[in-house]
Amino acid sequence: MTPLLLSAYTVTTCLGVGINAHREAVRQGRSGLGPCRFETVDLPTWVGEIEAVDAQALPAALAAYDCRNHRLALLALRADGFEDRVRAAVAKHGASRVGVFMGTSTSGILETELAYRQRDPASGALPATFGYATTHNPHALSEFLRRHLGITGMAMTISTACSSSAKVFAAAARQIELGTIDAALVGGVDSLCLTTLYGFASLELTSAQPCRPYDAERDGISIGEGAAYALLERGAQAADAQAVWLLGAGESSDAHHMSAPHPEGLGAKLAMEAALRSSSLQPSDIHYINLHGTATPANDSAEGKAVSAVFGARVPCSSTKGATGHTLGAAGAVEAVLCALALVDGHLPGSPGTRELDPSIGLCYQLHGGPAALRHALTNSFGFGGSNCSLVFGKAAA
């Protein structure tokens, strides 16, 4: 693929709001996870909650879109001057030449959960104030951002579970290559809700302690919420040596099982190989891998086999979900930005929470972060149903 410049990017998770909060947390090896106290949830698990979301208000003109997911979306959009950068791109390219590509898994489902508590006791009807189209509907996220930013170009929401906001990079790149748009706002937003917390618990996939990716005694995920964005543009103009580029994207669908990965990591392997082909790079060109690394026994084992098959045990890798929690549909974008930070800072992220590596998984896994010369990084995002996506980022692509 033709390299695309990440001309701006930002991230918000339980580690904090914006790039600097994440840069500092990565350097300190800090986790933002805490015991679950969200809403009325009564579960013995840890989560990555963002307290600042509750205080974020939406503009009056967009009051119909008010929900936790969109408050988080706006909170993250305003960090690092990112909203201003997007508005500048709209002015530069034209409102119809900028696209919006968002990933989410549950969108504003919390609004539906709260509305069900207010059903009419006789008819069971939901309250008249509830608006599915502007809250719970997955496309509401893209439409909210589109309206807020004055963008009239194409817009889509991808909802493929945990690969959602990785796949938006690939979708946007295809449209830029086709010439339908000149720039794209890509990213993902997913917020805490009862459905995911109780749902993953019912699948016996949540841990009663902070998650421990690739640990010998890992026993489940810690759910988090988060939002991350990037502005993708053609790199016709000169960029500095620290600029980060999207170099390649690989997607696959192994459809092995509704909620379990292929035991040998078949789909993961196909996605990573496709990403390398797309970027015209060899496995030896990759200097860091941000693993999907959810900390479930099956996921880490399968991904470990796939990574080993493609890269051997040479490439430093880690899962950052011990720091942020698993942000589900936002994870791809969150971890793409963490890869960009690793490239710019020359600093490998560690793996907060992981204590003793699983000896059966032979990877160059980084328990602790540290300085390193990095030029190319790959990030993995794998979703339920076998929906897989790998992205390759690099410096000095031009």
C-alpha cells in the first residue's frame, strides 16, 4: 500500500487523557486498572474506568447524541489539540473530501440498559426520551463526530468486536487509494457498560485480579474503556524524521469459533503475513510487536504460536492491556497510537501486571519497558468470530 501519514493522533484511557499521560505511564510501567465500581455492577473484577467522562458535556446542538460513549468520544477528541488538527484538515481538503471511519463494539448500549429500567410498567414501552438512533446505534458514533466537525464526506462504523478500530485504518486507506477522499479521521471509542462486564463474566473470561498477559497463571481479561484517533493523509508534503506512517494492513477471518481463536493462531498468522506483504517489509524489518494479548489462556497461547511462526523469538513484543485493560472495539486504535509513541520515543512498552512468563510461549516478551532503536512496529487486534487485523507503522517512510 502507499504509505499514509499520521499527521495527528491522540489517545484517552484509564491511564489519562492525551499523549503525555500515556507517555509517562508507559515510561513508569504503570497500570490504570482498579477494582470494578462502575454503575451497579457487582462483579469481582478489575476495570479501566475513565473518571473524567462523567463531567464531559456535549454541545447543545448535539444533545440528542448524549450518552457515555459520545461523551468519551468528545473528551478524547479535544485532547492534544486533535480537534483543531481535524478542523484544519477539513478546511484544507474540503468537507466532502474527508472521511470518518470509527470502530466500536457496543457504542452507546449503556443508554439502552438505563432505558430498560424506566420501561412503562403496564406496556413495557421504553421511555419517550430514549433515542436508539443517536445513542445505541453503532453508526451514531461516526455521525456524531461527522456533525460535530462539519465533515460531509463518507462515514462508516466498523463493529467486528476487538478488531473494529484496527480495521478502520485499512478501510480508510483503501478509500484514499481509490481517490474517494483525501484524508480520513480514523479511530475507535468504547465505553463501559453492563452488557460487556456481565457478558464476559458469564463467559468466564474476566479475571478477579488485574489481567496478566502471557503470564503462566493468566486467567482472564480486565475490561477497560478508551478512545483513540488518528488523522490519515497522503504524505506528499515533506514530514520530519519523527513522523509516523501507516505502512501496511492485513486482515483475515478464520471463523474458527464464535468466541475462541484458532488454537494454532491460523487467522492471526494470515493477518500478520498480509500486513507484511502490504508494507513490502520482511519479518526481520519489524522492531516491536504490540500483541493483542488479552490474558486469557486460549488467546495468548494461539497468538504466541502465530507470532512465533512468522517472527520466531527475535522481535521484542508486549501486551499493553495490563496497563489500559482490554478496551474492546477501541483497542485497535488505542494500541496503534501506543505503537506510534513507541516509535517516536524510542521506548519499548512493558507489560504491567505480568509476573512470570508462560514458558510454553517462546517469544521475546518484554516484562519491563526500556529504550530501543525502533523504526517499524506491528500491532495485532483479533476479534470474536475470527476477525483479525494487523497494522504496520513506521518512521521515515517518505
